Amino acid sequence: MYESLHNHTTASDGPVDYLELLRVAQTNHYGVMAFTDHDVLPSEETITQLREYTGPVKWLAGVELSSGMPKELGGGAAQLFHILGLFVDPTNTALASHCAKAVEARTIRMEQMVTNLRSIGFDITVEDCLADSGGEAVGRRNISRALERSPRYETVMDRLRRQMAEEALEDPEVAMAYMRLLDGPVRDHPFRLFLSDDAYLDNVYVDYGYWADMDDSVKLIRDAGGIAILAHWPTIADEIPLPMLEPFVTDGRLDGIELRTGVTEDEKDRVEADLIQIVERTGTAATYGIDGHSLRVIEIFATKPLAERTVGQTAKLIERFKPNLSWSNLG
């Protein structure tokens, strides 16, 4: 029975709600699932529903905090610097307050990006994005999905791709970015073109408006009884290279490292090998998770050899950190 300690529900930008995620997990041979929505904790109502769940899949409450950089790097907002909090108490006042402020900032950010998207020709509204997110934490994946359903989506996307292709003929840097666009999945084209801080167009993406730096984010997680795991390191590899990452775990500023997410191979295999070397040298905790934003990813992950590596990881964390299991069905 496989285990994923990084999963999203419709509380942020995942494909299904908590109970449906457990049903999908059971169907695809998962035995443990952590709920780690972006800056959103399971509500009291959700915890009640989860406690009434009688299926075989084990669950645990968590969160994925959108963190700022470490203080020595300025502490500022980083687009994809994320820290998983596992086994957190969702009723912890400080963590809940932080998440509420982060969700409010996400909504403001989304409103600004919608305005920017309309200025380049898309027919999208704030209500479209809120509908995709269920009215809670709104992320770029919600915006992307709302865009895909908008009437003029394909027309505008084709225009932007042609524009980028023409500029690539004169600009080597744009040419490299265009090749990456073509090599990646079509569903990621909005992020390559305009929904990232390093996208082709620089007048759409809006950075986070609220965050805590890395050490303060870790403290929020630990004070709520949780374990702080650095999520998907490759997204911040340019800002925090491996030689800088290693002292963060040896100095106890992080509790562990997520070795791998998703289902793609090749480059991620090499990255995982580098991270495993750090884990072996330092003895730090290591985790795997899906980080899936579609049911298809959940299904595919279970068919990959990578899934075998997830078995037993939760028990190792429990043995090592002895967390409070009150916010799970693992007790």
C-alpha cells in the first residue's frame, strides 16, 4: 500500500475533496494520504467528517505553507518555496491565523492577475477562479483551469505562442524558453507564457502579498506539533543550491527534505539521487508525495516504480519524531 505525504484537495487547487481523495487513494492502492493544501488547514467540519471515515486508508492533517526565503537571503517571497507541515494541529491559533492571512492575500493576488489577464485578451472573471477553488485558497492552478474553460482561451493562447515563436527568431534567450515551452506538457503552457515570475510575459504574474520567512514558517509548523519538510527543492534550486541546502538540515532549521514529487522521470531521477546523498550524509528525514493536481497524476503515480519507495515512510516519521497523532486516524 503506497503512501503520499503531499496531496491537495479542492480546499486549495486539488481535484477532489478530502473524502473523495481517500476513495481515489483506496482504488489506486494507497494506504496513507496526508492533506497538505496550500496555506489551508482542514476545517473543524472536515475533521469531524474525517473522524467518521471508516475506510482502510490512513490520513493525517497537514499544510503546505508558501514561505519566504531564509533571512540570510532577504526573507522575501519566493514563488515556489514551499514547506510541508505534517501532523499539524489544525486548531492551533497562530498557524490558523497565518493561513487565514495567506488565503486573503492569495485572493487579492488572484484579483490582480485576473485584471492583467483580461488586459491581454482573456475572457476570465474573479468568479470563475473562485468557482474552481471552491471559494477557498486560490492558486495559479485554479486560474489556469478557469482560463481553459473561458471562451477565448485557445485564440489568445495561439496568438501568444505565435508571438513568442517570432520573437525567438531574434532573441536566443526567448528561443531557449520557447523550446522549453514546446518540450513541456500543453497544460503547463499558461505557466511558461504568463503565470510564473520567469514567464515569457512579465506583466501578468503577481507575487505573494503575505508570507513568513523560512525559519518563522518552520516555527509555525513546529509550534502546531508538526514536522517541517522542504517541498520540491528543484523549484528553488537556483536560489538555494545543494551546498546551501545541506546546512539547513544539519543545523536543524528544517526537519526533512521531500525527495521527489510527481510522475516524470529522467531529470527528476538525477535530482533525487543528489538529495539522497544529502539524506545519507546528514541522516535527515526524507519523504515522497504526489503533489497531484489531477486524478490522472494520482493514478499514474501508483503505476510507477517510484511508488514502491513510499512504503513505510510514515511509520519512520512517527518513530523518529513521535508526533501527536490526534489529528489523524493513525493512533
